[in-house]
Amino acid sequence: MVSLYEKLSSSSDSPLSGLFQSDHDFDIISELSHDAGLNQMEEEARALAKAAGKDDKELDQIYYTIDGKCCSDPILVRKHLDSGVLDYLIAEREAKMLAMPTKEQELEYHLQDPCYVYVLLGACAMTLGCQLPASFVSLLKKVYTEGGLMPDALKQMKKALYGPNGYKNGDPYDFHSKNLVETANADSDDRKPNGFGFIGMNVLSPGGLFNTGMGNSFTSAIIKELRKKQQKPDACATCGVSAGPDGEKLLMCAKCKDRKYCSVKCQKDHWSIHKKLCEPACYK
């Protein structure tokens, strides 16, 4: 039996393998836009346009979204986000990503992985040319592979983060990915309309009942490590104790100065995970 992951990754131009191309991404972008206050801004702009005598066709062209490719006024939205709104969205989504999920949250996180949302927020901000905090970019580089992005989306984010010709603050970035409408309108011989004339495009977040094989933050060792460090920053990263064998202070990673250990053995045992996150303290 061919898995959904194998079907989607079998072609570099797979219709749902890139960023912004599925209902799942569209739903997340809609939520981020709402939380950024863009829906209210859009309503106010339409009201002003209507008062100025604009017709319905002109009103319908006013559309504010965090996805710069689809936004009718990306410069206005970028200024709004750079005023502090983006910092708020980052902090809120980062806190959710690094929080230990409760049993009640498991279904919610399977349907909309918080790491996936965090990465998509970064991608949207790039399309607008927002000022991304260095700490945000640093964490994106650590987690963009951990939230279940599809193959082409992973390549797109890697290029944006590492280059060549990667993202630069202030310059709207083109991921060269169709948006949802463009994907829906694209010709595809293997995607036939159903009995009602529609082509199903909904792709749920990887994991759970709809596992695509890409993994998610439930299975990611890196996300688990980041959560452990967030919850217990002053405990040994390996065994969790708060002091050395004789009550002495914990050892500290000499390179990053951001992870503690009760012994050299625990530090060595933890290196296979820590090396993926360790970076010189001067880079932070």
C-alpha cells in the first residue's frame, strides 16, 4: 500500500507539498491573521471605502492577511506587524510550542501541531518582509524540520533560512509556491472533481490518525529537549537532578552556557541531542 507521504513526495511539483497550498495552511493563516487584528483592520478599511463611494467590487478587493502574496496592502500589514504585533504572535506561539501538552490537548495538537504553526508564522512574516527577531530566526532553524512540513515546504524553508538568496529583513520573500486558490485552479490529471464538482484539498496536520510519515512535535526529540529545558532550566538535562553527587553546583556546557549537567557522564550521554541545539553563547 502506498502511503500518503509517498504519494506527496514522489514528485517535486506535488500539488500539496509546498507552503500555503492546502486548506490546513489556509486555516492556520486565517487564525494568525485574526489574532494579528487584521480582520478588524479589513472591516474598518472597507467601511471607509464604502463611505467614500466605492462599489462592491472595489470593496471585495480589500483583503488583509498575514500571507503577503495574497494581501491587498502588504506594506500596511507589514508596518502593523512590525509595530509589536509580530513579537506578540511569536511569543504566544513559541510558548504553546514549548509547553508540555496535556492529555486533553493531544487531539488538538495532532490536528494542528504547534511547531507547524510556529514555522508557518515565520514563513508568512517573510512573505511580508517583516523584521524577524534574531532569536526567532535562530529557533526556526532548530525546529523547522520538526513540525511535519511536507517535502517541498521543508526545502522552501531551508532555502529561506540558510540561502542561497535567503530571507533578509525588510525584503518580502518569494517562496515560489502557489497559494490555495492557484493550486485549486491548476490543471492536474490525477486530481478529478468529486460528484459535486469539487476537488478535495484538505490536508490535516501530520500525526495522529492522518500520519503522513513526516513526524511532528510529539515524536521530535529536539522539541522534547526544548520543552525540558523550558520547564526545568536548572536541572541536569539527562537525569533531572538539581545538584551534583555531593551537593555541588551543576556543570554547564562551556560552548552555549545554556544547559546544565550533574556529571561528565550525563553530559556525554546527552550530547547526541544537545549537539543539534548547542551554539556559542556569543551568537545569542
